[in-house]
Amino acid sequence: MIWSVLSLKVTAVSLIPPPLKAPALLASAALFLPGLLATAGTPESLPLRAAGPPSETLFTALTPKASGVDFVNPIDTNHPLKRIYLGAFACGGIGVGDLNGDGRPDLFLTGGSPENRLYLQTNDALRFVDATRESGITATGSWSAGPTLVDIDADGDLDIHVCNYDSPNHLWINDGRGKFTEKAKSFGLAISDASLMATFCDYDLDGDLDCFLLTRDFKRAGGRPKEHPVELVNNKWQIKPGFEKYYDIVTRSGGKQVYINAGRQDFLLRNDGPDAGGQIRFTDVSTAAGISGRDRGNSVTWWDFDNDGLPDIYVGNDFKDADRLYRNNGNGTFTDVIRRAAPHTPWFSMGADVADLDGDGRTDLLIADMAGTNHYRSKTTMGEITSIRPFLLSAVPRQYMHNVLYLNNGVGKLADGAFQAGLANSDWTWAVKLQDFDLNGHVDAFFTNGVSRSFNNSDDQRSASDYIGQTEWDYYESHPPRKEENLAFANRGNLNFENVSTEWGLDHLGMSYAASTGDLDGDGDTDLIVASLEEPVRIYRNNAAASSHRVAVRLKGAAGNPQGLGANVWVASGGRLQKRGVQPATGFLSSNQPVLHFGLGSSEKIEHITVKWQRGHVQRFENLMAGRTYVIEEPSSDPPAWTRPLRKPTRYAPVNSPSLRRITHRETVYDDFARQPLLPYKHSQLGPGMAWHDVDGDGDADCYLSGGAGHPGVISLNEGNGVFRQIPSTVLAGHADSEDLGALFFDANSDGTNDLYVVSGGVECQPLSELLKDRLYLNDGKGRFTHAPKALPDLRDSGSCVVGADYDRDGDIDLFVGGRVVPGAYPETPSSRLLRNDSNAGNPAFSDQTDSVKGLQNAGLVSGALWSDADGDGWIDLLVCCEWGPVKIFLNKEGKLVEATAQSGLASYLGWWKGLAASDLDGDGDLDYVATNQGTNTPYQASRKKPELLFYGDFDGSGRKRIVEAKFEGQTCYPRRGFSCSSGAMPLLRKRLRTFENFARSTLGDLYGDLLSDSLRLEANTLESCILLNDGKARFTIRHLPRTAQFSPAQGVLLSDLDADGFTDCLLAQNFFGAQPEIGLLDSGLSLLLHGDGKGNFLPSGPEKSGIGVPGAATSITTADLNRDGRPELVFAVNNAPMMAFSEPARPERSNRLLEIRLKGKKGNAAAVGARITVKGAGIPGQACEVTAGSGYLGQSEAARWFGLGPSKAETRVQIEIRWPDGSSSKSATTAGARKILIPQP
């Protein structure tokens, strides 16, 4: 065997320690903040007010009489601006803060038709008086939106910035005693536009507060003009004068130009400090700073999404206007990176807030949409899919109608965890508030809901032409209001939220818009203030302080930023580290009290409070008591100069090989839904598969990557010098019309060379088409292949995987080929095949032995399979992954396969299983498995009690079978798909039901009745990727992989000791881009490394530590030592994208040792496929794995296996036991100092 060296360029990285458990990891995070100042003593503090008695609910709503706050935003149908009740300007906003210097939070409330009001809190907690007139805040006649309480002149008190619609914004300067003077013009802030909300932050780190002004849109009185407001000037269309503020011209696909209702451009206003006369002035730097576009904004949030210490900006825009994520470049400019940072966004982005929701020490962002929380609301607002599908398929990034929870993973690539967290749907939401309301140390979520009218009723769809001569409000004014319940979700930890709206007393039914938070009564918990249309502003007293310890932190910033905006505070207590940020203007048209609150549960002591100020100072205070408000002052010394932080070392880095990246899978677009409109997902995008083996005899690993229909598969030879050379092949090109899926290198005819088997799959043809015939290509030993059509039986199944093993012990490799789908007839069961190798010298031949195995041909919709000795008897068994079924197992009884799924304990776990890999995960010497699945971060949420269902039959009497997906809401079963999709496939439904309303009120039984009993019924009750722990006799205990592993559908899986600590690790290939358009791209994963502990458990290692990040739809994962350095590269195949590989650079300081073992089998099975390797030694964890030909999902790694020896001394003896494919055994030995060993079969 030739051991060649390939020089692969990789990014320099260094070894990182093993992952810590979460509390330890977080507790250590604050210790290494750059710029940490030694801090002596205890900060100034004040005792929190004693808590009141416990209450039946967490919150108690105060009556206007009790609170003194009787402010109402009515729907005034006589107001000249009533046309703007239909959007974000409808209900005004809320500001909370101490406005008269008495230490108690006050309220500032804005309105549309009513004038703004200032309520000062009296000496009686939670009792307010209207002090508007005495404060000097005079009536302006403006329609006001968001108020922002900020110390804009840095004199130690809160001033008030008010956004107005189509009139100058106001700035009320506070004299410190609650007396105000309007000075917006003097400050350069009297902007007259469709201003919605202003938020302040020191984006340029010069010490003062700058302003981002969010705008919305103008609503033209009288609606659209009768004549199009466009004209042709110099052969170019433009908006006529006088109409520019309302409309804009855009170019659609195909070059067609149309005019649309347009938003307004947002403003970035830089604080240039005081001029010579001492007047602070703001300068509009929007264009120069990169703030552009005309959008209809609903929220703006300062958020350091890339963790570089600079405040970035997330703008949530409505309708088809793309959200914007402005990355702060550190030089006064911003770049919109939403397309490369976010996998997708909400469609109708509403309010947003930031907090560390998953407890990893990084700040996440939750942004709301309008997705219904129940079947009825969802199905009456979905609209006609034919009209919205083009947008769903073309928006960049994609926009979907559900809330998005952007989880910050530390590498600037965002992941959406909303469905897994249980926060994806919250009805027509305006405000999002993230606070630890119940003081248990986890940040909870509150949503305000409702709207003035039901503007998205699918039975009342209107076009732009309907509003010629009338506004939208003119039409909807006579309609009833749309009242919805507000929602509260308690964070139970591990990103698991529970709806507690009723239990917490927050399920108010109304039209609620803005919400703000603050500790109004000073007892250390966060109270809520909610503004609703047509009723008084509602104050909710929080009663959590009665049963929990807590602490509050108020910051005193340096001269230009007295409230310390942009600072982060960590509180360590009871083994938990909590993080909060000072950014009051979050949610929707709200300004929160600029004080941070931390729930400590039962803990009375605080290990430390650490503050990182916006400009870089870091302070730490230790051994503090709970029950107080700590007032922490920013150091007066010069802050450290900002520098972009260096990325921390990662274990792996991308392989920098241009020729490797040129190995690309290409997909020809095919519309599966035109053939079966109600498919859950496409079957034309299930590849590619990937296989590695030495096909040219030079000793290194070469590659085959499957081709999509219309594109041939590609063989790439490893040249041994960092270059992969793709081999042109007329033979492969001749089969380009077939959709390649699984591929396998093996010696088909026992001539000593590695031949190639390729599975034909997909649905781009008719059933039984020639294009579905699998192919065997014979190798001449130099990497040149010829087609051997007569070697295979004439089978025409749309397949998936191919895996090989010598199941009959006759010395050659037999094959199992999984049947995936019947083209055009999903979910009918395709045929899977057992192909026995009957070849003799020079005469390859395979016979179909499927009928000899009961239940195998009709095993199900097979995605993946694995030959593995599950019961430890020396005979290789077969495990099969089924969709809408279990992982099935067929035990090998001395050459005869017998299904044993029922006895294995697997039969009741019905999933959408995809891939399988084997290794000893718990150190007991037998082989355990990891099976990949759909995950739990999609609209599909299955359980034993409430499974996902699919019915297949003739439901409309047309003679054609259709798919009906179904779900449970409570105990009632409803159709999953909407009226538009369902009636498009079955027009009789539209004729019978006529309206979305009727459809939404219909159960599954109402719609299809007895026809359901005559149809095929399929069920899935387990969607988690799972660990299958083996008792050694093929009986299994099921464990879910960690929740992080369920973030996105996992296809491929690899089990190997990647950190060489002696315990098997797990690597998942994630994402799938073929789901129905209404669900969209399942793109929240980056593929994931999980470290094993040798006890059957795994701890996720995110991309910021592992260095592994694959943003596309990864399918198979394989290992191949591309440069023969003894450390395998990790290679991912990605649908419709280049191959990606990751390498672990050589490091002399590495303490853990890795041993590579290769087996040399006998003729016909030179790689000893099916052999089990067990490694033992003093101080070395026992390890066991097998040599496989095909594993994971559509993948084949090269035949070498790697074993971690931990930090063992080089002279430590290593015992190696081999059980060979023929059942014989042998023992070998080496030392821990060895790096590679080749063991021949006796």
C-alpha cells in the first residue's frame, strides 16, 4: 500500500480544551473579558422594596381607578388621519422611566387622535397622576407614534423623543424635575416624515449617543389616483411629482416595471456633540453610512449579532420589504448582511427584542410575525397559494409567515429556533417583550396581539385597483375589530417555552399594540404596561418577588451616555450565569425602564456581577447580596481602543483546495408539486450521494459524487499533491438523465479493483422507466470504468441507498438497495432489493434474492440502510431507515435474513428516519447506532399522543389518489394543508365549501368522512434524531440526541472519535431545501459536531468551537484521509452546491493520540467490509466499530478506521481484536506511539 502525502491548505487553528458543561462554560466566560479592570469594594446599592403577598396569578391587572392611568387610544372615525389605523401608527406607544428625579418610574404615553400624556408616580407605589399640563408638554396636534426616553443632553435626567406621522418629531428636554421644553429643531432632530420609532446607541464609540430613526410609509388621502402616477421621462419611467412620498417604481422578474406602495428611507443621525455654543447637534449620515432603501419598518433593534463589540442594527420590515441587518464596520459605516447572515426572515416583521434566551452567553433576537396560534386562525389567513408561491420561492433571503428566533451561534451565521422553542406562532403580534418575569433565571416572552380590523381575511382578498379613490380604511371601517389574546411564554430552560398566558393573568382579549416593562413598585420584578385600542392603558403588577430572590442593576455611564446604553451585565449566582443588555428601546413603540433585573430563584448570594461597557471597560464585583439594586458607575479612565476580536481557535478548518471545491453537485429544477400538488416535500432533491475509495491503485482516496438528473456523476482522482482531477467519462455522461443517489465502490467481480454501483432514483420520469435502472461500472484498475448492464437484474425502482456486505459468507460483497419512492405515486411503497453477488472471474452477476427475506421488498419508503452485526453473533445484520415507519432490523441467521423489528424495541418509534451509523457509544463492547430524523424545529411536531398523519386515497371521486396530511389540535384532527392548496388539488372541495371560513371550521372527518377509512394511513410519532443503545442482543433503548441536534433535519451521520479522547463523537449533516414552499427552506443548521462521553451521551460543539459550518443542504458525510497524515478529513456532500471538507491541522502540542487501522481482507473483499475492530489498552477506553461499505445517508467513507488513544504514553500497549467477515478472529498489538497500522486477514 502506498502512503502518499497531500498538502492541504487550512486556516491556522489551535487545540481547544474539551467542551465544558454549560454552567461551567458560562461561569468562565466573564473571567476572560478583554479590558477587565481590577475592582475593589462593593458598588453603591439600595434595598429593593419588600414584596407584596403571593397572588393567584403571576400578574395582577390594575384598574384605571386604582392606578390613576385612564389614557385611551380610541378609533376616532372622524379624525382626518383615520386612514392610518390600519397599520403600525394605530395605537401610540409607551415610555417608562424616572422623569422627575424622585427615583420612581413614570409613564409617558403617546396617541394618535388623543394628545400625549405624562403620568408621574406618586409616593404610593403604582399610583399615578396626570402631570402633562404641569410638565410643559403641550398639545401639538400631531399624530404620535413611538416615544423614546433617553438622556440626550447627558445632564443626568431622561428626556423624551417622540416620533410623529407627517409632522416634525419632538424632543422634550427635561430640567431634571419633570419640566420639559421642546427643542427638536435645535438638536437637528425635527425630522418630518412617516417616523415610527427612534432608538439611541453609541455606534461609533465616541462616547455620545447617536440615533437611528425608523420610518414606515405614508397613506395617501383618497387612496390611489384614478390615473397611474407615473410618467415617461427620457425614455425612463418615474413617479410623477407630488406622488413620490407614496409610490416607487420597481423592476420585477423578466424586466417588467410596476409602481408600488413604497415605504420611506430610515435615518441614521450621528451625534456630533456640542457646537461652539454648547448646542448638541445631530447630522444625517444615512447615505454615507450605508443606510438605504425605502421600506415599511415596524421595529429597529441595536444588536451585536457578530459579537465583535460593535452595535449592529436589525430592522424589521413589513410585507415584501426585506428585513435589514446592518453590520457595523467600525469606521462609521454599515453593510447590510441579511442575505448572508440570516437563513430566512419573517414575511411581515413586527416587533422585536433581544436577550440571551438559550443561556449560552450570547444575545439572541426574537422578531414577531402574524402566524395564527390555532387551526382556524391559520387557515383563514393563508391566502391563495398560487398568488404568493412565486414570492415564497424567490425572496432573498426567504420570507416566511412565522416568528423567527435568531440564535446567536458565535460565528455571525444566524439560526432560527422558533419552532423548537415553541415561539413560532403568536397570532397578529405587535410587541415582543423578553424579560425574566417569574424570576427563575430564564428569560420569558410576552406578545401583544390584535389589530383594528382583520386585514388579512382570506375570504376578503382585494387588489391594489380596489383602492382607487378610497383608502383601505375606508373599506374596512365598517368591519368588526379583530381582538386576540395576548400571550405569555415561560422559559423552562433548554430553549423550551410553555404557554402560561392564563396562569400568569396576561391573556387579555383586545387590540393590544405597544408594551413596555419596568419595576414600577421597586420590588425587583418586572411589571408590564400595555397599550390597546379602545380601552385604557393597562398596568400589570408582577407578583414574582413574593417567592423569588432577585437583584437589580442600574448603570451610571460616562459623560455622553449616562444610562450606559449598549452595556452588558452578567450576574453569577447559584451556578448560573445570566446576561442582560441595556437597550431600553425594544419591542414595538416602547421604551423600557433602563434598569436590569435578574431572578435568582432560591439563591441569596451573588458570586459576581460583571459589566462590560459599550466603549470597552470591564468591571467585576464579587460576593454581593441579593435583594438590592446595585448602582455601578463607569470608570473615568480612557477606555481601551476597539479592535476587531480575533476568532478563537477551532478544532477544524475548511480545506482550501480549489479543485476539491470544483467537485460540485448540480440540480436541475423540477416541479414535483405539479405532479402531486399536496406532497410534503420534493423527491427530486434528495441527493447527492458520495463514495470514497482508491480506484486508480495509487493508495489514496478518490471520490465519486452523484449527479442530479441532467448532470452526470463525477469521478475525481486524488493526485496526491493537493489536486483533484475530474475524469471525463462518456460512460457516465451517457446516464446523465438519471438521478443519481447512493453510490458504492466495491470489488464486484473479485478482480482486485474497486468497481462502482450507482442507484438511480428521483421522480423526473415515469415509474418503470429505463432511467430508474441502477448501474454497475467495472474498473480497469486505473480509474477507467465501463458499464456492465448485464450484471444486474432488470429492476426499475426509484431507489435511495446502496450498502454492501458479505451476508452469506461466500467471500464477495452482496448489496442491499433501498427503494425510496414510486414516481408520481408517493407514498405508495417502492421495492427494496437484496442483490446476491453471484460473480465469478471476469463475469460479474447479481441475482435478486429479495423474495427470500419476508418483509424486505415492501419494507417501506427507505432512506438509508446499514449492514452491521447488531446481535454480536458474527453474522452481519441489516438495519433499514424508513419514512413513516420505524428503523427496521433484519437479523442474519447464518445467511438467512429474518425481520426482528418487533423484538428489537424499535417498532413503535415511527419517524422520518434518514440515515444510520454504528459504533460502541457506551463502552460495553457492542455496537450502538445513531439514526437521523426530521428534527423538532419545523411546523411538524409529533408525539405518541399526537402523531403526524398522512392519508392517501381518492378523496374527491375523481379516480385519482391524493395526499392529505393531518395534525392534531387538542383531541381534534385537522388537515395540515390549507384551503387553497387542498382545493387546487381537489376542485370539488372549493365547490362544496366555497370559503376559507368553512374550510377552517371543518375537521378532517368533516372534509373526507368515510373516505379516510378506505385510504392508506401513515403515522409519524418520533421526529427526533436518536441514539439506539444496544444491549448486545439487538434490543434497543432509545435516547434523543440533544435539542441542538434537532434544530434542522439531519441526513448524514458519522460516528468516529474525532477528538482522540477514546470516546466516539457524532457529526450530523443538516438542512433540507426541498420542502413545500409554504414551509420553505429547512435551513437552521450548519451541520453539527457532538462530543461523546463514552456513556451514550453527547454534548454539542457549535461552529464557534468546532469550526464546522455548512450552510447549505448537506446530505452525506464521509471521512477520507486526503493527505495521508493519519487524521481524516470530514467531507460533506451538499445539494446543488460544491463539496465541503474540513481538516484538523497537525499540532505538535496535541496530547491525544489517534491510531489509524486498515484491514487487508481476502480476495473479493479486500477492505474486509463487515469486520469488527475492538481496541483496548491500559488507560485507553475500550472502543469498537465496523468496516462498512456504505453508512450514514448516501455515503461511503474510505475503509480506514480511526481510534482515539487519549493522552496515553507512547509505549502503552494497545490490543487490537478483529472479528473478520467470515466469522474468524485474530488479535494484534501495537503501541500508543503508532500512528498507522495495516492488519492482514489470517
